[in-house]
Amino acid sequence: MTLALFLAVLIGAILLRLPVAFALLAAAGALMLQMGMFSADIVSQSLVNGVDNFALLAIPFFMVAGEVMAVGGLSDRIVRLAMALVGHWRGGLGYVAIITSLLLAGLSGSAVADAAALVSILYPMMRKSGYPASRSVGLLAAGGIIAPVIPPSLPLIILGVAGNLSIAKLFIGGIVPGLFMGLALMITWRFMMRKSDLEPQPKASRGERLKALRDSVWALLLPVIIIVGIRFGVFTPTEAAVVAAVYAIAVSAVVYRELDARKLLAVLIRAGRSTALVMFLVGAAMVASWVITIAQLPQQLAGLLGPLADDPKLLMAAIMVVVLLVGMVMDLAPAILILVPLFMPLVKAAGIDPIYFGLMFVINCCIGLITPPVGTVLNVVCGVGNTTMTNAVRGVYPFVLVYIGLLALFVLVPQIITVPMHWLIG
């Protein structure tokens, strides 16, 4: 009864287009009323305590780093490097997009930011070179969703807080599946371009490649500093966010000289607004999480999925189907904050590695970012690229199918993620 009430109020509020944070508070309030324990004091205290978490300090700093990356010249130099390396291949601009998406993922951690950067820079070039509009925008959207998997990742920070998991381990564990996503896109793009008669870009000379590498080395050092620093305990993920923000500002302002005081002020304002939205959402989710625990909703869910607990792979497959369906109608952060507290006790009871589950959860939700009816990233690429949603959906669906196949492979062979993850974590 309580599980049905919570879901009914939550879904109903979302269908009424209430912001997700308020929908969570409404669902939590309905549960508290049903249990006869509603208190405005408890709600306000839980809301404040929900964001009183040191790990969440990483969010504003990584957001600043991502915003600086877009306006400070880091993104442009990454694109030039990828162009110099693979631009001359058959369908070369597609490979440029994929490699750029992998490199940008290590800078911003935001699917929306990466997708917007990719489309604004590469989509006009692809159209000018004769690439089909739907296929081009589909690839750029599919490349953009790698960002939340590879560190630094804002969704992984939120997941770590919601699931009480090590953010450092999530960061390190996300490297290999993120690279697999890039490899899957490359194989798919190669298959799609095998009969293409598009004129390739001129091959860059050795001197041009060295120049592109030299120009982008400062940008490439950022993910290296973050990953190596976290892996060897030089700093925590939160401290790494501060390092990333300061480094990005210093490189953009002093080395590349493309960031002035006016641009920096605009960056800080945008990052502040985004942080406020995320923090309120996290706080509301923590209120809902507290009520969920009191109402024993995880136990009720375990009762429904209990018969699958003896087979971890079957349980993971069932959870992934649920998450995929939810991800198609809900954005990444709300899905994490709502579902992870529900599923995590069941996952741990079944003996599934919680870090592996967390990574799978994020990968799955990322697929939802490029699927209708919501498709946040699809909407972004359509807006930035000035193309229709129909065009984007037609172009992205082959990559969605490939990602779902990759997700199924990770479910069947979890060692693909867990073995290198434990080796990297040490």
C-alpha cells in the first residue's frame, strides 16, 4: 500500500509537470500523512541535512570547471587534436566526434555540456562535408552521454551520496565502461561508413599533429591530474573538484588567454544557478529517502523481486529493464535519487558488487538521455544544431541499440567491469 501510494503521488505530480524536487517532497509528505507522522520540522531538517554533505561540495567546483572548459579554449583544442589524428579516415569527422567525446568526458562530467560542445563545433563541419544530418546529430548525441560515466562525473557524485558508496571507487571504476562505450560507437560508425563515398579530410602532417598535441597538452593534463590524484590518495574527489576548477581557470586565463573577468563572472553565475537546482533536488530526495526507509519500501520491493535474489544476473537484468524504462521518462539525477535508495539494499543482499551496480545504473540512465519522450540530450542537440526531433531520433536509434547490447553484455559478463575496476582501485 505504501509503495503504491508513493509511486502514485510521485508519478502524478510529475505528470502534472511539477518540478521533480517538489514531486519528491509531495510523495514524501503523502507517505508521512499516511503513516500519521507528518511534521514540517522533520521535512525542513531533512532537507537541510540532505545537502549537508562534504562530498556534494564537488558539484559546484566541477560545474565551474565544465563551464570554463567551454569558454576558455579547452574544448576547441581537444577537437583540433582529434581532427589532426583521425580526421583523414573514411567518415573521419565521426571518429573525431567520438574521440573528442571521450576526451571531453574527462573534463566536464556533464552529458548536456559535452553534447552541446560537440554539436556546436562539429555538426556544422559534418553538414558542410556532406554527412547525413540525422546520422551526424545521432552520433554526437550518443557521444555526449559518455561524460557521466568517465570521471569526473557529476551523476557519479550524486550516486555516491544517494547510495552511500565511495565516490573515488566509482570514479576509477567508470574508466573502463566509458572506454567500451567509445569503442562500441567506433565499431558502429565504421560499419555505417563502410560504403560511404564522402570525401575525407586532408591528412594532417606530422608537424600539424605535433602542434595540435602541443596546444592541447594543458587540457589533456586535467583528467590525468584528477584520476592520478584520486587513485594515489593525493586528494579526495571533493578536493579534486577544487583542483580541477582552479586549474581550468588558470589555464584558460593565463595559458590560452581566452578567459577574462567578464566571461569568468558569467561562468560563475551559470554554475551557481545549476548548483542551486541540483542541491535542492538532492535535498528533496534525501527527505524522500528518509521517509522511504521509515516506511520500509525497500523491504516491500525486495518482496516483489525476492524470487530473483538467488540469481544475481537475472536480478540485475530485471532491475536494468526497470531503470531503462524509468530513464526514458525521467532525467538522470532524479532517477538516481529516487531509485538507488530503493534498489541498493536488495542489490547488496543478493551479493552484487554495489560499485558495479552503481556504474551499470548510470550507464543505463544515460541511454535514457537520448531516447524519447524526454531525451534531455536529444533536446539539447536539436536546439544547438537547429534540427528536428524526428531527425535526431532517426539518427540516434542505431547507437541506442548498440548501447543496450553493451549493457546486456555487462550484465552477462560483469567481470568486464569488475576485474579492471578492482585492479585499478588496488
